[in-house]
Amino acid sequence: MSFRQDKNKLLHTQLVKYGINYRKAARAAEILASEKPDELLTDEEIQLTQEVCKEWLRQRKRLDSIEENISF
């Protein structure tokens, strides 16, 4: 497996772990792993990636908050 494939797989796994739709996560991971500059991405690719990353961050913060509140 190449570095790009490994990165794609890791990103996809992390996105799905935090509740991102499987297909959206797969597409966003593919875009992010490609490491293309924004200028080479379509508006649709940029929008999807931003949407997915914002949702991932929101879910991660929510889970971190829950974990902090149950830790004694």
C-alpha cells in the first residue's frame, strides 16, 4: 500500500468513527489524501471537504466533552 492509500484509509476511518456518512467520508478522505492545492479542487470538492471536516470537529468536541464529564 502506498503512503497516499494509507493516509486515505486512516482519514476515512477517523471520519466514520466520528459519525460521518460512509460515502461522504470516503470522498472527503480521497480529496484530503490527494493533497491537491485548493486552486485545483472544484467548488463541490471544497464544499464537501469543509462540510465533512466541520461535522467531524463538532462530533469530536461533543465526545471529548462527554468524556470529560464522566471522568472523576
